[in-house]
Amino acid sequence: MAETLTHIGHTEPRPTGWRGIAADWSSDQRAFKNVSWGKAMMWIFLLSDTFIFGCFLLSYMTARISTRVPWPNPSEVFALRIGGSDIPLILIAIMTFVLISSSGTMAMAVNFGYRHDRRKTAILMLLTAALGATFVGMQAFEWTKLITEGVRPWGNPWGAAQFGSCFFMITGFHGTHVTIGVIFLIIVARKVWRGDYDLGRRGFFTSRTGRYENVEIMGLYWHFVDLVWVFIFAFFYLW
Amino acid sequence: MAEATANGLGQHALHAAAPAAVARADVHQQHPIKLYLVVWAWLFILSTCSYLVDYFGLHGYLRWSLILIFMILKAGLIVAVFMHMAWERLALAYAIILPPILVLVFVTMMVFEADYTLFTRLAFFGAGP
């Protein structure tokens, strides 16, 4: 961007590979050359969020290894009775597919955003929000089912007491992230629909004009929520 | 503020003003829709595979390694394609991806710590109820 100190009027291709890393990070320059600060800061926020979820999964691992009481079998705990037979983990599998689909629609929304196709972008973002809301709804159903079966943060009928606290903490924090994502998706979709990014209308909170890149930054957050679910699905539900 | 003004101009104005400064300007991540659909399909296939690991009740190291392989492939596809990390400069990719990998050191420490906790619990309280 023109205002950075690195811009001195002439252009030479930046080196790539390891040389590129050294060149980008050294000598008091802007480190992220072709990434706006909005996007870079979203990445750094997601990095810090990674550590939060990492710590949750780590403490879950520690609790599960160190307990001498058998861990409840998630395959049976999360089974649903459909058509007279227990299908293991079926609700969690559907939730996974719903969240992956919402990631797909979000990626396409970003694409249409850069083409300034307001209608398609807004519809795809609202579809993403709807899938996210579906996910949260299914999670609420799952919580209700487990709570009625007697799962509490301090104990459950099937085994190690830490199961409940790990479950409520990890899935609750993830569900909160999805809920916040749905709210922001609706806000950004409304801005796209109204044409804020084309008209240069200022945001109600930052008082700054936005760009269609905001859709991509929103997308980064949403894909991260999907990414975290990949790890929760693997470590908490399947392990 | 200079930055606010530059942002207000929008990307097109910036590109028009400095067509040669492509390497310095913020790059839009625009890729064919087909790529996203292919990745979407792969994520479905990989999720189905990891679900089938549980459905068929695989156990032991086979189960754990399959879970990890499908998990890493899915995470890789999401970060690389959906989050466009594959097209970013390495300076950003390493700054973001390297720190979470270093968490594995923490994981190793906690495995030893948890094993020790289990050992003391078994030694002082005996086997579980």
C-alpha cells in the first residue's frame, strides 16, 4: 500500500521461499507485504483463539489420561435411536456436515463479494448464517439430551466425572463462537445487501468505510470455527 | 489519516494509481468457484471416512492413526484453500501456522505429567471403582 515506508516508487519482485521470509521480516518494514492490516489482525486473533482451544483440548487430554475411572464411550453416549436401532454419533456426523457446508457457502460468498455481486454474496452469507444457526440448534438439542440423561460438570452415569466438564466447556465455547459468527454474518450480509461497500457508507462502530475484503475477513473467522470443530470432532467425539 | 484516505479510495483506485506496485498492494484472493466445490466434496468424503472409523468400531492404533490422518487432511484443506493460506506469502503462513505446531511441545509435557498423576493415583488410591 502506498502509505507504507517500504514503497519507494520503484518495484522489484519480492524474493520467495526462506529468502522471502527473511526479507519480509527484517529491517523495520511492514512484515505482511500484500495482506491488509484487517486481514493480518484477524489471523493474529485466530492464532490466539487457537491457543485457547488448544488449552481446552490439552486439559481434556490431561484429565482423560490421568483418571483411573474409565472414560465414557462417546460412540454410545452420542448415539441416537432412529428407526428402532442405535446409530452411533449420528447427530455429531450431521452437525459436521452442516458446518462443512456452511464453510463451502462462505467461501463462495467471498468469491462473489470480490466480483461485487451483492445479491449472490448476501444470499450465500445468509445461507451460511442459517446453517450455523442449524448447527447451534442441534448442539442445544444434544446438550438437552445429555442433561436429561444426568450429565453434569461434576459427574455422569457412565464413568469419569471429568467427562461432563470437558464436554460442556469445549462444545460450549465452540458453540459460543458459532453464535457470534452467525450474528456477525448477518451484520456483514446486511451491509453487502445495502451496498455499503460500494457506496462507501461508514460503519456504525468504527465510523470507517468498509471494503469487500471485510467479507473475506468474516470468512476467515467462519472457516476457523469449522476448523476448530474438525479438531473437537477428532479428539472429543471419535478418540 | 493517510491510511483512511487510501482505504476510502478503494482497491481499484489504488491499482489504477500505482499499476506497477502490484507486489506491494493488497492482493485479492480470487479463485475459481470450481476449486471450492472440489474442496467441499473432499471435506465431505474425509468426514464420512472419519465417521466410518467410529461406525465400524475400529480400535487401537489403526483407529487413532486414521482419525489423525483424516483430521490433518481436513484441517489442511480448510486452511490452505478456504482460508487462502496456500496463496499467501510465507512470512504470514509461518507466523500463523508455526506457533500452533509448537503447542505439541506442551502436549508432550502434559502427557508425561498426566501419566505421572495417574501413577500416583493408582499407587495411593488403587485401581478405579
